[in-house]
Amino acid sequence: MKILKLQHLRMIRGFTISMALFAVIITAALALGHGGKHSDKFTRLQALQKATKLYDQLITKGKLDQSWETDLQKVTLSNRKHESKNEIVVSFQREEGDPKAVYIFFNSDGKYTGSNFTGE
């Protein structure tokens, strides 16, 4: 009888520890589950990601020549004031050809606001 009680107590203790551990894991997952984003501000990294997707689409659809993909030299990010609003500018610059760069613009909310070859 004593052995059954001891086994029963061990099972209850194991179950209790398992449930406590499960609760800690779930709580941590919920607390950290927001992806590490601490604000709704559109970041330069997000601008780079969105601009790269757009850039690839322009090449795939033939709006930009294939040399834009093979001769890409550098990508830069900058800020500019346009119509009293701040924008993030992502420029893709190639080694050869004219024009040398294509510029993609996003407002502070992350909305695409345009693209051109002048940067203005």
C-alpha cells in the first residue's frame, strides 16, 4: 500500500512540475510572440526588404533591363524630405549603363510613394 502511495505522490509531483514548466513556456511564448517589434515605425530594414521585392519585380516584368540584376554594384538607403514629409529612399546602383541608378521611395508609414532614375 505504501508503495502505491509513493508512486502516486511521484506521479502527482511530476505532473505538477510538468504543468508549471508548460505554463512558463506558454507565458514566455506569449510575451515574446509579438516578433520583437516595439513600435509601429517603418524601419530602414523594412524599406530595404520592400524595395528589393519591388526591384526584383521590375526586372522580372521587363520594366528594368537584366543588366540591373547582373551589374548591380551597391544599394544605399537615405532619408529625404518631400512635400514636408519624411521619406526613405532606397537606391540600386549599377556599374554600367545609363541611367546608373533607380530610386524607390517609401513614406514613414511604409507606403510605396514612387520610383525614378533621378532620385528627386
